[in-house]
Amino acid sequence: MEKPPVIESTPLPPVLEKKRFHDLDAIRAFAMLLGIVLHGALSFFPVPTSIWPAQDLYQPEINVPTVLAAPLEGAGLKVSADYSLYEFILHAIHGFRLPLFFLVSGFFTAMLWRNRGLKQLAKHRAKRILLPLAIFVPITWILIIPVGIYGEAKNEEVRKLRSQTVKVVQPEAKLSAKEDTQTPAIDIFTALNPQYVEALRVHIKTGSDLEVREPEGGSTPLMVAALYGSTEAARLLVEGGAEINAKNNEGDTALHIAAFFCHTEIVELLLKNKAQVNAKNKKNGTPLAGVEAPWEQVEGIYKFFDGILQLNLDYERIQKTRPKIAIMLKEKGAEEGGSVETGLEGLVMLIFFAPTFLHLWFLYYLVWLVLGFIAITWILGKLKWKALPDWLVTSPLRCLWLLPVTFLAQLLMKDSFGPATATGFLPWPPILIYYAIFFFFGAVCFGRDTFETKVGKLWPLSFILAVPPLLAGLFLVKSQDNGFLLAACSVAYAWLMIFGFIGFFRYFFASENSRIRYISDSSYWLYIMHLPVIMFLQAMVSTWDMPSFPKFLIACAATTLPLLLIYELGVRYTFIGTLLNGNRTREKTPA
């Protein structure tokens, strides 16, 4: 039988006998299925509807125990008083899931190369990754557009139900002197309406929290006032001590919002009170980015927000005022002895962060990493480099280089716990570099006996040690000034969980198991198709009067089980199953 092609003088250990790594197959499936759980949590804590359209009526929060918050506060770090259980679930999964997936993918990529050669590796990955990506991204878009429309209709019901819980003062009613010293009858966000200005004054006089966040986008009262152009409310909030440069879930400040919607008086007010003209949001856009972008590119964004929030925007006024706002921002920057960054950077960022690939973006990054692997392997083969010694890869000494290198990559995304997410047409370099570390570490682990016997051996200890950086990181993620410590917590948590799960799956799933194998095969299909299904189900149950956790379980289970049935009846033994997992032959039942 003809031997598979190999490249001579390639920097890898001797080829081992072909074997099936059942534990790593199971890990890869586990990482895929955790994506369904992660997305299942997104409707139960405040997320902008532009990112996740289904937002549940009940979004419970948990108080952070003093015993956990006190050490961080004692060190001078700000800790949020409450936290969403589902936000905890999301960060706990996101902090290690894709790094683990890419590590295993790197391992299997190296295995394919050693068994089949570079040319066959490229063909195999094109069939299993690139082709499904090209087919299923358009299909997902077709399905998700009507789901988004349905989700927004349900969101409107949610908003109405929430508003019914607020006791609203009639516009003509005046607050008496006695009422002026008591808690106002309406909440602070309702009080931003010009007709309730007296109620807002009471909120400020009685010490209401001016940094309270609205549930859907994490905006403060000052940001909401900037959005709706409530000039008097913005002035009262600023005079009352509201934080000028606070950021919402998207990283926007009040100045970002006021400048974008061209509320000139509020922009002037904020600039006079030391608003940061170069503040950057999560897409790296400055306040100037929104007003210098060509009108043709942003008109659709205005209409999008106008339709969702019922802003009744005057587009002619906005178009005429944008140049004036841009001049104001530039002049303020000149007064402070610096310059204001242009909107070009924000426009460039749209190329990286626009939701082109939706939830399948990581497959796109995997394609780039495989291409990088092929190029590097070919070059190293020509240079006749030798394999890395075992102590650099599989001994505990690997931490001497793995942790610092990963830390430097995480610092490029230091505002998030774990890696950022970019779904645009071009891969975002910091994310690509970050995942490349895990991918290539997995690749150099292939073929080493010590990897199969030693790495992850102390998996219970790894899980225990992962708890402190997880808790610290989740508290720090809401702080704007602790990037270095947050990055350190993220890196420690990711590697501890990875080594923990490698050991855990090797201990329990190293031998062949037909049920686990079936789940491993089906996981690719389940993940690819789950997004529109789970979004629809979350929107459907969003107004149900029941606790959030049963709804969370319903959304996850009612997504997985029907897709699993479809997999068995219409995917596994068809051309779709062959595309995703290779050819499968139905076993004949004995007579």
C-alpha cells in the first residue's frame, strides 16, 4: 500500500501508530455544545438588541457576597454590587471554550498532516470547514432575519410589560413641598422626560443612584438623556454629579451618543464638563467617528435606531448638524493641546466587527490558522528545523512561556474576560494571534507520549485553582481601569480549565463509547443550525410569567432535541452528514 506523502526534515517527533483519540473527539464536541448553552443565556441578562434580539422580561441579578467582594475592594478595585447569574454562565464558558476548541483543532491538524501530508490536509479542511462555512452562513442569514423581526416584536411586548410596573405621575401633577423630600413616585429613567423634570430633581436631592443602568443596553440616565436630546435632564444630571465618561455595554459614552444624534446643546454641556473627546467604544470608534462617516454609510443606522426606539428623528437636521458637531469636537481637542482622532478608524473597524459570519466566525478563523500551519510547516521543513524538546511543551515548565505569551495577546483585548469576538469579513489580528497560541500549542503536542500521559493528570486541582481567577475576573470585567489584572485572571483561568478538561476527558472518555461518538458526530450539525432556533424560542418564552431558569432550560432543550432528531433522520446518512463528518454507513440490524 502506498505511504501517505510527508515532508522530509519536518520539526515534529516521530510518527506514532495511527489511533483514535476518543477523549479529544469528545472535548471538541463538548466545546461545540457549550456554545448552545452560552447563547441560551444571552436573553436573560441585558444585551443590546442589535447583538441579541430576544431579551427576556425577567432578568434576575444576584448580590455579590461580601466575602468575595471585600478582598478586591480592599485592594482599591471597584466591584459591582450585583451580577447576573446568566452573565456569570456566559463568561465562565466563554473564558475557556474556544481556546480549548482551537487547541484540540491544532492537535488534529497536526495529526492529519502526519498521516496524509500537507496537500491532503488542505483538501480535508476545505471540505470540512471552508465548504460548510460557505453553505451555512447564507442559510443562517435567511433564517435569522425573520427571527430578528419576531424578536423585536416580542421585545416591544416586554417593554410594555415592564412599563406597567412603573407608577407614573400625571404630567400636570406638581410635587408638593412634602413630596419634595420623599422618594419620587416614578423611576429615574421615566423622570428624564421633560414633563417630569421635578421628579428628576427629587431623585437628585434624595440621593438616587445616578449611575444605575437600564436593563437592555447598560446605559446610565445621562446616556439616555443624550439619546433623546433631553437637555434640561442632562444639565441636572451633570450638576448632580453624574459620571460624564461612563460607558454602556457597547463602550459608548454620553458624548458618543449625543454627538451621533447631533444634540448640540448636550454636546456643549458634556465638553464643558471634561468629557473625553477621544474615548473609544468596543469597536474602537470615537465620538468623531459617528459624525465624520459618510452619510450614505450611516443613514441606515439612524433609521435602524429610529425604528426600534421610536426617536422620531429629523434626518435633515441631523445631516446639516453633523459637520458642526465635528468642528466642536476638533476644536475641543485643539484646546486641550492634542488632536481628535478621525472617524476613519471606526469605519475600518466595521470591516472586522460587522456580523458577517454570525456564530460561525470561529470556523473562518480556523481556516486562516490552517493556512498558517501549512505555510509554517512547509517553511520549517525547508529550513530543516528540529522538533521542540518535550520540556518546552509537556512539562510544567511550559508555563514559563505559555502564560506570558498568552498574557501579551490578551492585553490586546484587555477590556474583556477572555477573548473578544469579531465576526467581520477580515479576521481581527488580536483575536487571530490569541487563538493561534492555543492552536499551535495543540499542534506541537501531537505525537508526544508525555502529552498523553502527563498533561492534565492533576485535573481536579486545575479546576479548583481556576475558581479564584474566574470570580476575580468576573468582578473586574465591569471596571474600566483594571485591564492588566483582568488579563492575568483571564489567562490563568483559560489554561487551568483547558488542562483540567484534557485530564477530565482522558480519565472518563479515553475508550470508545458508541453514545459519546454519536454525540461527537452530531455536535457539528447541532452548533451550525442552533442559532435561529434558540433565538426564536427565547423570543417566544420571553413574556411567559415564570422563573427564568426553567425558560433557560426549555430554550436549550427545545433547540437541541429537534435538531438531534433531524440529524438522525435527514442528515447523518445523507450528503450533508458526509460534508460535515465524512461518510457514515447505517448499520444493518440482524434478522
